[in-house]
Amino acid sequence: MPAVAAGELDEQERYDWLSAYVRTYLQRDLRDLANLRDLTPFVRAQKSLAGLTGQLLNISELSRLAGVTAPTAKRFIQYLDLSYQVILLEPWSRNLGKRLVKAPKLHFLDPGVQRSLLQRRGELTGAEYESAVVAEIFKQLKNSRLPVSCYHLRTADGREVDLLLELETGFVPIEIKQTARAAASDARHLKHLEDILDKPVLHALLISNDPQIRTLGDGITAVPAPWLLGAADAE
């Protein structure tokens, strides 16, 4: 949110602004979109989803946490998607010869809103950090109108890629780690993806809090999140 990111508000003022934004969204935007008479079930679902950001979407789990039926949970997710509160990162699964997880991954588009819903402050969790990076890349791609499709990738045996960018000529797989120093072990899931994908891997990226750009293997580069997302210079 520009008002929060501008740097003119202190921490408490930013928190209050985000809380007020959530209330405005519920009281005005959502009522216009969905015409809900009782907001309580939606509020429960919204808070439950805030706690599940960066995870595979499990409708049954969301229904249980929010106390609503599965069809209602799906409808609430659709409202959040249509109003640009969340994105559902679809799984890449064109390779029929591989056992790939086919559930979408949910990310809140604004980490401030997500954490305001949970009344959480302080350091981001690993899942929140992943969501924040994925959301920023997604927004920059859409604003630039680049012809890039976004997916996540996970195999049945636990191998995963947090963000898979598909271009006409190939893929850019991205792993996201909230670490202060990137290591080759952090990039292990970025190797040998040609065995799964149906186009070449153009280059693989590991995004982290490490301030230095590092080469972690053939075709794999670790880059600082602030540098990649345009917020700072790399060392």
C-alpha cells in the first residue's frame, strides 16, 4: 500500500492504517462485490486464510478453521481473488509422466494486510516471506504486461519450486529462502528440473536476504530480494 510504504508513518500508524483498510474492505468493497448480509463467516475465513498464506490450498482445512461449508469456502476465496487480496498460484502439471501435486498455492498480495488480519508484528515467518516475494514479482510482471505465466511446482515425493515462471522459450524456476546467507543446499530443488519440465530451464534463481550475489551451481544464481525487487543495491 503506498500510504504504508511511503515511510511517513511510524510503526503504530502503519498498523492502524492497515487495520482501517481491512475494515473498509469488509464494510464497503466486499458488500458491493458479494452483497453479504452477515460478514462473520467471511471474516473467519479471511483470517484463517491469512494464517495459511504460502501454503497449498486445502479447502477442507479452510472449511474446518472457518466453520463454513466447502462450497462457501470456495466462494469466499473467489471474492478475495477477484478483489486482488490474494492470488492462487496454480500448479504446473503438463508432464503426465510425473506424479505432481495439483493443488494451488495461496499467497496474500499485501503482507501488511495479511499480518494485520492476524494482528501480528515483528519478523516475517518463512511462509510470509515467500508470499511477500511471490506477490511482488507477480505485481511487477502484471504491471509490466510481460507475457509470463506463473506457477508453483511440487512433486509427490516432496520436491518443490516456490515460483516457476514460464516464458515462450523456457522456464525460470525460483526458490525463496529467508536466510541471511545463501548456500548451495538451499538450491537443491532447482537442479535437474529438465527431467520434469517440457521446456529448457533458462536460468534458476534463489532469492534470499543474503546481500551478496552468489553462483550456486551451473545456471543457478542467488540474488538478494531487495536488489531483485528494486529496493536496494547488491553487494
